[in-house]
Amino acid sequence: MIRRHLTFECEGAALVGTIDDEAGAVGLLIVSGGNEIRSGAFSGQARLAAEIAAAGYPVFRFDRRGVGDSEGENRGFRETTPDIAAALAAFRSACPHVRRVVALGNCDAASALMLASGAGCDALVLSNPWTFEGDESNAPPPPDAIRARYAERLKDPREVWRLVSGGVNLRKLARGVWAALRPPPPPSTLAQEMAAGLARFSGSYSVLLAGRDRTAQAFLASWDARDSRLHQRTGADHAFSSAEETAWLRDQIVAALHEQALLNKKAGKFDMG
């Protein structure tokens, strides 16, 4: 694996990217969420890139405008489409052997990819998409999440013992039960825009949801839980930070890359025949 750095332009601003290069014809474009720089929290995205490259897939990471080493104004995830498109073009130019690109985004980076209808990528891995608007992130968890939490607690003999022995605040429990019985809130305007953007995307995608994550719970409340492209990891946190969860995340990404590699191989045979 060869790691190299480059600059590219987005609407007059110089952006900085990092490539972990390999000879594979399918590559991964990592889109950072929030104000996170391309190396990720505690260099998590840099490590992920090295692991994906070790599996034979080139990886491109970048700082969007106004973040990290890149110039320009940080306009937030809703205005990220030009940045993603510029990064994709830079990736393809720097690695001309890459025929297909899978984009990975966590949190509002996943939302940005959905709003952009994939921004020209061939497949998407969307992790814990952000659907909150205004102060909604401080609202109580959706009823489905509350019911799931109570169901999980009732499987624990210690929690059952606390309930029958009087160790549970009954007033607080009643408020929780009442909240669990509420009808689900309507999808936010952002969630509707994301769904519409994704509906315009012609490639394949998967949505990865961490069971312990408030953001993932809110997304699931606005989505069809029967969607076969949803993959839930019960004990995971927002960043899939434990070694086991990180390995699961990596496996999901590699599976998406492998699927595109098979499609690329089939397309090559068709072109030759």
C-alpha cells in the first residue's frame, strides 16, 4: 500500500486529500461527518483506510471546504455535494485504474450522500444517517427505541429482580411506558429530503445502524424497518468503536466493495464479448 497526499479544487478552494493506493479497480471514498478531519477521531478513518487498502481496494479521504487542511468556508453537510463530487473526480484522476467507487459516510456524511443522490458514486455505505433538525436531537428517543430498551432489560434477571423488589422508581417507569406507547413522530423534513435523494440513486446501498446510537434510532423511526438493506448491530455505539464492532463495520464495507468488483468483472466480460 502506498499512501500519498494531493490537493484538488472545489469552487475555487484548494482541498486536501489522502490516497491509500492499491491496484484494485474498485475504490472507497470516505466522506467525513461533522467537522471531523479526514484522519477521523483518534485516526480511526486513517486506520480503516489502511485496512481496506490491505484488502486490495484503493481508498480516498479528504477534508471538505473549511475543515482540516482545506481552504474555503465550512457550509455544513447540506452544502457538501460539490465537495464530494470534486473529491470523486480527484480520486478517479489520481487512480485511473479505478472503475467503480463505493462511498462511505457516517452520521451527517451519510445524510450528505443521500441528499446528493450518491454524488456520482456507484454504491453507498450509509452509517447512522443524521435526520435531526433544530433541537430535535435533544428530544426523547422514539417509541420503538424505548420499547426495545425495555424489552432488552426484561431479559436481564437483575433488572427483573429490581422491578419485583421495589428497586425501580415506579413514577419514572410509568413515564417511560407512556412514552413507549406514543405513536411515532412524523419524519423530519430532512429525513424526507434524504429519502427522496436516495430514491434518485440508481446504484446499490446499505444502511448500517448501531443499536445503542440515538441518531440511528431516530433514523430507523423514519424508515421502513423491513428494508432488506438495513443492517443493525445491537450493541454498537455511534462510531462502532470496540474492536468487534470495528471489525463488523470493516466487513460490511469490504462486502460492498466486493459486490462492485464482481459487477465490474461481469461488465468487462460483456465488453469483450
